[in-house]
Amino acid sequence: MSLIPVTILTGFLGSGKTTLLKRILTEAHGQKIAVIENEFGEENIDNEILVNDTQENIIQMNNGCICCSIREDLRETLQLLAAKKRKGLLDFERVVIETTGLADPGPVAQTFFMDEEIAEQYLLDSILTLVDAKHAAGQLNDRQEARRQVGFADQIFISKADLVAEDEVQALMHRLKHMNPRAPQKAVHFGEVAIADVFDLRGFNLNAKLDIDPDFLKADDHDHGHDHEHGEHCDHPSHAHDDQHGHHHHHDDDVKSFVFRSGRAFDPARLEDFLGAIVNIYGPRMLRYKGVLNMQGTDRKVIFQGVHQLMGSDLGPVWAAGEEKTSKMVFIGIDLPKDIFLQGLEQCLV
């Protein structure tokens, strides 16, 4: 039996997850989707909206949040769905998990790697994050969950962009790009998203995007490794200004990204030791990391990626004749010590 693809839909409270989900379920794409929905509280209005409009199977978990107290329930729910599908009691082709707006998607994603039974039945396709353009500045400034959701994303959808000025949208997109350069961004209107932008993105497939998003690897004016400090006279639209006292608050997001590049080959043993050490120390703060590596001893690209403490690697295609054998790695995390990472990786080169 082929693996069942899973999409995790996340985003802060009020960002439009249910609107997008409803759109996905009601569009005439001919796909049968099982939804695992998770909200706080016993009564869930969203559930009524969704059930009335579709014939989908909605699995409701009302006892808290997927990513912490009921992680076991997510496993059990996935097991139950797969068992019912095998017995022909349920007919579905893919699963969408909508997390609560306060969830950290990391542990949800880890379920698909840590649990062998789940890994044998399901394939994690991607994490989609919705960001509310109208309230994003405050949410990103004040709430780490909102910043983490951005850091984990394979695709970012910006909702309510029509409610704010164009320069604010641009400032928000710049900020999101700085936090997570590997996730494409799209402004969406009332959840109107093409299915091609939602499913089969292969965000967790090691061989899918060998170029790791070529645009952000170009050394541009805004090197994404910089510290993004803002001076006193900065007029960055996403900053909160306390005009009454003339004070200026600037953000320096704790979720940041940086890129390592080198034209020299890695020593496999040294790199493995170093990655093992940093994952051991900084794993909980390492949201997503991914790379295409030039490794000594093989003529093939080595593709690797990880979430928190879990990482995997795979042999990719052979380096093409005349192709520059450049290793590229991107790290997205919370207050990661960039210098330690970059120096350490440098010392792993042959």
C-alpha cells in the first residue's frame, strides 16, 4: 500500500486556517481528504462549518493541543484512520492536520519520524503556515509560537493583505523571508489557493528541492545571515512605535536563518560528529535545516535535512559534468549561535 500523504496546516489564532481548510475541502478537485482538527474547548464551531459543507471524515480532538498533551492521541487517531482505510471502512487519499493557533508544529512533524508504525503508513508532505497581514507585526513581536510557525513552514500564505497598505505587506514579506528563506510566500484572498500550492509540495522529501530555493542562496543586498538590527530612526512599518513617550521599539526576531556555503568537500566523519554535537545541544531550538552537500568519497550529492533533534540524509544524483560542487546548508532556528555553526562546519571541510 502506498504511503498516505499528510499536510500540517498551522498559523496563529485568526489567521484564516479554517477558511483555507473549508476552501480545500469544498473545491472540486476530486480528492478524498480526512481532516484531523484540533481546537481548544469542548464546543467547536469550526467543526459545524466543515461538516455541513462537506462529506469528508473529520476527526475531532477536543482534549487540548496536538503538539503537547495529546500527542499520543494524534498517533492513535492516525493509526485508527489507517486501520479503517485498510478495512475499507473509510475512503480517503490524504490527511490534513489543522493545529490549534497556539501550537508549535515541530512535535506534530516529529510524530511522522519517531514512530515506526506511523512512518510505515504516512508520508509527511509539508507544513503550511498562514500569517495574518493585519495582526502579524504584533503577533510576531509578542508570541514565540507565531515565530516558530513561520520557521517551520514549507509554504507561507499571507492572509488579509487587502486590509493593510502595500508597504506594510512588503515589510512583512521581507521580515518573513529573513526568518525563513526556504519557504515561498503567497498572498491569499479568503483562502483562495490553488490545490497545487497546497498538496504534493514534498517539503519533507530529501530529494525534492535539490537547489534549496535558488533565490535566497544568491548573495543579495539583504544577506539573510545578518542580524537585522534596526537603528533609532528606522521606519520599518512592522515595528510598534510608542509615540506617546517618543520611545522606539525594534524587533530582532529570535527565529532567524543563515546559510553556509563552501566549494570544498566535507569530511564525512567530522561532519557527522559535528552535526551530532550541535543537534545534541541546540536540537530543541533548531526548527528546520536542510542542505545539499559535496562529500568526500562520493560523486553524488548528499541531501540532508532535519527537524529539531531528528535528521536524515540520502544520496542524491551524481554531480553533473562541469557543475560546481558547492555545499549549501540553511539553518532556521531560535537564537542559534551562527558563528559556532559556521566555524564548526568550516572545520569539517577536507
